[in-house]
Amino acid sequence: MNRKFCAIFTALLCALLMTAQTFAAVPSTYSETYVVMDATTGQVLLEKGAHKRMYPASITKILTAAIALRDGDPKDKWTMSYKATHTIEAGSTHIALTEGETVSVESLLYTMMIESANDSANGLAEYIAGDIDDFPAVMNETAASIGAVDSHFCNANGLSDPNHYTTAYDMALITKWALTIPGFREVFGAEEYTLPPDNKKTESFTYGTHNHMLVDSKYYYEGTEGGKLGWTEEAQHTLVELVKRGDMELIVVVMKSQTQFLKYQDVIALCDYCFENFGVSTFSGALFEHDPIPVLRDGREVATVTLATDDIAVNRPSTIAKADITCLVDVPEAYQAGELIAPQALFTSPQGELIATVPIAYTYTETAGAAAAAPAQQPQAGAAGRGSVLRVLKWIGIALLILLALFVIVVFGVRAYNLRRRRRRRAAREAARAAAQKRRPE
């Protein structure tokens, strides 16, 4: 009996180890944190420490470029100030712009993204905000509006500051938003740019990308559409890449890699894994039809939230057929005014395991005649991502509790069996002793 219980418990442990080996198939990385996000839906395919605050270094310039393109015009000209050209750290990357030099906004954008020029970033900050010290407020307001709530920016270029931080998830979210800004893809994916002569320089100069995944090199990766590198002593190496294969377009962010080339190895390994193990399936928007959801203040309806019924493309594990996936809409019966509004589509396997969480677009409409509701927060995709993590942790916790219960059953079963065996032996000894006393002469 004891052997039988041990065999059962051993089988359970083997099953747990097999599950752990399945999870171990996800590549290990040299980078401290990372995230792989679908560039269209925001679905997170893989992540490690995605919400841990980190120093971004020059990948900050993704946000700077997107804001400049959103609020400015590449054809505009800008004259560099003394402050913009003399407040970057000695030895940091620049293109030697001087006070009074007039350049196009296009030149500032391309030299900032290709050469990672910090003086170009300062020029764009002044162009948009009037002063480089006023630009971070624009950055932080923009980041918060798209759900990058674990970030705080202190400058346009990413040079080190204890209060200048972000997360791998937030940088992916910022990049996803930036890709919707006209002109950003061209700047993000540029391989070279020629800076023309201006009022201070008589010759042109051509700058080429330092992104090894984008051009012919040992780390060239087919489908790479753009990227931005970063490095400071505090941040170490950081990288954001945009990679597309077939219908799948991924944003990959890696942070705090120790050497120049390890960050490329991480991105390539993560992309290989996702392209090999996921397939894209489109689910009809009809699955997400839902009655308008009321927004209440003091029990009175002040607005409604109407879910979009656009088709949603989901990256599903290639081992699970589309027909076997269940789609659910995750929304409350009503929102409270000022509450986070973040409707989601949940996709689960036949076993009830969560496969993907995808944000659902929505329209917020104030109710006619009602007092205006407090401005609704934008969907915090970070919160959605953390929700997915919490669900996974919940199921892992349930599995561990089941294993613990089985272990307790096994232990107490073995003890009960041994106790019954000892009682039978004791009874047998007592019976034998009694029989011997009867045979003893008086």
C-alpha cells in the first residue's frame, strides 16, 4: 500500500516537472526585462519583468519623435539655441549642432533616430514646447493618455536622471501608439540620412543606422522594419525592434542587456520563438457585440460605453485550433464615473486556460441632458497586462493547492495505513500472549 501511494505521488511530481519543462521552452534572455507585443492589438505574447521600472536611455527618443510628428511639421525650420546645444552631457552622442544653426525638423528627426543625436532631441523639444525644460510635461501627459502609467520622463533624449524611467511594457505601448502617427514608420525604419548644408555648415554629411538587425550584418533579421537603440551606464543596453513575418507584426523591447550584441541575440530568440509557436487567427467582431454599458455617477447614468465590433486578430498557440478557442467579453454591468474603462476580449483554450487578452476599442458618449462625467481614463493596457499575469498566477496557485492537497492525502493515507498495521500487529501479539498464559500450568 505504501508503495502505491509513493508511486502516485511520484507520478504527480513527474507531471509537474513536465509542465515546467514546457514553460522552459520559452528562451532565456540576457536582458533583465523584456516584452513581445502585437503591434496592432497590444496582445502580449511573452514577457519577463515587463512592468519593472527601468532606465530607458535613448529609446526615449521614440516618444520624442512621435510627439514631434504629431504636433509639428517635418518641413518646418528650427534655429538651435545655446541651451539646446550646450546642455547635453560631455561625451554623449551628438551631431555638433551649434547655437544659431537653422535646420529642418525633418533633419532633427532623422539624425535623432539614426545617429541618436541628443542635440537634435533638444532641438525638437524646443520646437514643440518652446523650451527643453517644458517638453517633459508633454511627454508625460502623452504617455499617461495612452496607458503608459509606469513611466516618467525628465528629458527628450534619455540621458540619465533618477526620475527618468519607464518599463518594457510601457515602451512597447508607446511604440504601438507611435506607429499610428503619420511619418513615424519612415523615420523608425530609416537606414541612412544625409544632412544637407545649412547656414553654419557648407557640406552635407550622411549618417547610417547602427541597428544591426536592420542592415546586412551577423545579426540581420528578415522582416525587421525599424528600431531604436539605447545605452547609458545606468541603463546599460536597451533596444526596441519592430519585426514582421506574414500577418504577424511584433514590437520587441529588451532592457538592461550587458553588452552591445546580447540584446540582438535576445530579440532574435524571442522573435524566432513567437513566429514558430504562434499563428494569427481573425475573430469576427460580431463575437464582441454587447449592449451599451452605462457610466453612473451617484446612481444616475451620465454616459455610455459602446464596444467596437471590429474584427480582432489574435496570436494563438499553433497547437490550438481556432475552432477550439472560446471568446468572452470582459466588462462590468456598469462603470462608475472616473473609473478605468478597459474592456477586453478574453480568449481561452478548451481546458479553460487563458490564451490571450486583447483590448477592445470603444466609444464614450455622454448622455443627453446629464451632467458631464469626469473625463474617463484611457484604457490602461498595463493594467490589462497585469490582469493577464494575475490570472496565470491564479491558475498556477490553484494547481499548487491541488498538488498540496494530494500530498496531504498521500501523507495521511500512509500514516493511517501504518497505524492500522501497527494496531493489527499489537492485537496479534496480545492474542498470542493471552493464548500462552492459558497454556501455562497453574
